[in-house]
Amino acid sequence: MGNCFSGGGHGKFAVGGTSSGPDAHGRNEAVDNFFKSRGYNGLFYQIELSLSASNLRDRDVLSKSDPIAVVYIKGKDGSLQELGRTEVVLNSLNPKWITKIKVTYCFETVQTLLFRVYDVDTESHGPEVKTLKLDDQQYLGECTCQLSQIVTDPKRFWTSDLLSIAESSESTRHKKLGQLTVYAEVELVSKTTAELIFRCSDLENKDFFSKSDPFLVISKYVMSGATIPICRTEVLKNNLKPEWKPIFINISQVGSKDSPLLFECFNFNSNGKHDLLGKTQKSLAELEKLSSSQQGDNLSIPITIGKDHQIKVLKSQLFVEKYSESVHHTFLDYLTGGCELNFMVAIDFTASNGNPRLPDSLHYIDFSGRPNAYQKAIQEVGSVLQFYDHDKQFPAWGFGARPIDGPVSHCFNLNGSYGNNATVAGIQGIMTAYEQALSNVSLAGPTLFGHVITSAARIASESMAANEHKYFVLLIIT
């Protein structure tokens, strides 16, 4: 939940919105095995990187650049593996990206990170960021550091000038391409998520020919006192009494329910210079109280009178229309609680598969031992799921075939039995029953799933009626 937008209107700020790449590679397996053999799992931490930039180059003619940041990790051979991408921030030379980039910090490994910033072409604003072709975007600059440089900083901040790929000599390093700042924090995982609905009243009108277009930005404070944005609502057009769509904030995003959060309400401007309509500071615990009391909190803005900096309290108020918390259990929680997965499989025996006696058939049994397409599917899916089923008794059916002594059946037991006893023992039991069924039926048709789904649903409903903690997976191979 490190990247949060409310509703569908966040396209005004970003293309995409969430991006989390794979863990960083580069661990030393020999070192890993040495520690693990002695019961020590090593110093590995999941790190979240927050990125911002300043004074970027303006590559657009009629507006400002629309920057995106891409993070890579360098291998020992110099190869690059992409860890993740931020969202695209429109019309900004000083973007603060909300999307966090995740990387596994390994104490005993040198991990070199490469940060590249691009200006996204306006024609590319539709697709998800992960599908953007970076070669088609305008390159704004890059910088490199070791992950340890960031995490060992007392404030966990690291800032560097952006350079060009071609800048290798000292004489060319002074070209001003802007700066990139990275903040690192250990990812904390909480199962509790807060759902909130915000509204404001009596906002100031900043537009001449229409009303303000407000949106909220929620930020958290870090050790240095700086703020990192964690959430942003959609923009509501022409509205001085906005009520935004629900947003969801995981407790681990903010540290604790008592951690202070900064709420800033802005008037959206297409040129990227958004007007501050007011701000306030509240923790999740205080927001919960505001919701229960149905009272608002006055927004304020900083003002300067002469040399004095003061705070002006506004008539505008922030209300919490809804505050609720829910616990989202993990997959491991369910397993620990006794839940098991039950695997069921149904195989297509229709004539469209081809004559099983010919090599071009999907059902052809190669006596050299090479599995056919159906056998591969059974092995690959079944090998994953079998360990979560305690008794490893798997219901297995066929459909779309004519048994030797009967009409076409759209759900018959692969084990050759009649009635409700369709189970076989283990993945090998499915494979054996499948091969035997091929020699005992004639491929027919049509392809109908209904009977198989009904049989699977019956088994699941009987389990539910018996109050068993089971989750059923039906694999239909066709």
C-alpha cells in the first residue's frame, strides 16, 4: 500500500500509479549458505525508496516536462535489471513521486543502483508505466550510488546531481540537469488498513472564470523533519465543497496511528503550479476522533507580514466523513489457521484435440517419456498446489468423450469409477488415470464445462457445510 490514489481521476497527475519491481539480485549464495547452515539468515531488509527531483530540464515546448524515474540495479557484469518505475508527474520540473521502489538490502553485498529520469511524451500518457518504451521518451539525466550510501546516512537521504550518459570527463560534468533525492526506509508490514473519506467546506476560489479544482495530498514526516507524500486524492472540478472518493492507508505507511500526517489541499492548475488552499496536521488517531465527533478541523496557510512568518487560520475546514479499519490476513495467516487448498482437475477429451494415436494430437502419449501438453499442465500446476492439500486426494474428471458402453459424457471420473468417488492419490494418480482414460473412451464433443463446474461446486459446498477450512482450486485444461 505504499502507493495510493483515490478514484480514477489521478490521471491528472500520473500515468499508472503503482509500480513495484522484483527484489534485488546479487546475493552471494556461498555466504548465504554459510550463515543458514549455522541458523543465521543474514542481514536482509526490504527497503522502500521514495524519489523526488528538482530543477529538471524543460524538454516540452508549450508546457513543462512530464517526468518519470526508473530505478535499476547493476550486476557484477555491468548488466542492468529494472527494479521499478514511478508514476508520471505532469508539468513539473520539481516532482515528488508517490510510487515507492522496493529493493532488498543485503548487508554483505555491494548493490549499485542506477536512477534514470525521462520526460514522457504526451502521446504515451495512456498506457501503464510498465509498458512505456523508454527509448521513445526524452532522456533527462541519471545518477548512480550504492544502496549502502543511502541506508547508512543518519537521515536516510541521498542527493546527487543528474548527469548525462555521455558525461564522462570532469569538464562536462557541470551541465545543469537537476538533482535527484532518494529517501530510504525499512518496509514495515501491517495487516491493518484504514479506509477514509475526506471532504472540505468553504474552500477559497482561486480561479477567475470557474471555481477551484481541489485535491488533497497526504504526507508523512521523516527523521529529518522533511515530508514524504504517501497518498493523493483525485481532482474534483469546480467544487468549493469537495468530497473525495475513499482512500486506503496501511498503518505501516505512516508508522503508527499516533504519527503526525500533513494534509495539504491544493487547487489544480494544468501548468503544474498548484495553489495551496490550506493545510493541517493530524494523526490517524485524531482523524478517527474527528470522524466520530463529526467535527471539522480548520485549515491554515503560512503568510509573511514584513519579516514575520505567521499562520493564518482559514474558514475552510477538513472533515472525515468515514474512518474504518480492517485487518487483511496474509496467505500464511490462513495456512497457520488450518486452511488448506484442495486441487481438482478436469481434462478436455473432445475430438478437437486430434487422434491420440498420432503425434500431432495434444493427447499423444510419447513412449520416450516426453509429456504431452495436458501432462505438462497437470504437473506444473499440481506440483505447486499438492503441498497445500493434506491428504493429497484429488478429484479428477474428463469431459467431452464417449465411454465404450455409453453416450457422450460431459463429466466422467478419470479413475473409471461411477458415482461421486472421483478422487485419485497424488499427482501421479492423476497422470495414471488420465492415460488409462485415453484408452477407454472415444473423443467426441462438444466442449461443455457446466457439468464439471457443478461437480466441483458440490464438493466445495459439502466442505463448507461441514465447516471445513478449505479453499478449492479447479483446473480445467482444454
